[in-house]
Amino acid sequence: MAEGKLNLNQKIEKLDGEVEWFYSDDFKLEKATAKYKKAVELAKEIEKDLEGLKNEIEVLAEDFSK
């Protein structure tokens, strides 16, 4: 499944898995840079999704306060 089709919870779970890899017995220095870049991109996607949710909540809150 492509990252673009994952929901926010799935992205967070995937990021958790990427981070856990760095502490696992499977850690290989040769793969660390690529894994780190992948984790950073996923974190950026999550941040963008959260910002979108924040904006949506702010709009709803404004509508309810009228």
C-alpha cells in the first residue's frame, strides 16, 4: 500500500515501526540513512495531515461559536 493511501493512524504505526528498527537487532548501518530519510518523509506527511485536521477543527469551532 502506498503511503498516500494510508490514513493518519496507519502512517503513525508505520513511522513507529521505522523508528523501532533503529533499536532492533536488525539494525544495519548501511541501511540507516535510507531508513532515516523514509522516516523523515513519513513524519512530514503526518505533520501535514495533523495541520490539516487542526485547520478543519478551527473552522468547525468558529462555525459553532457563531
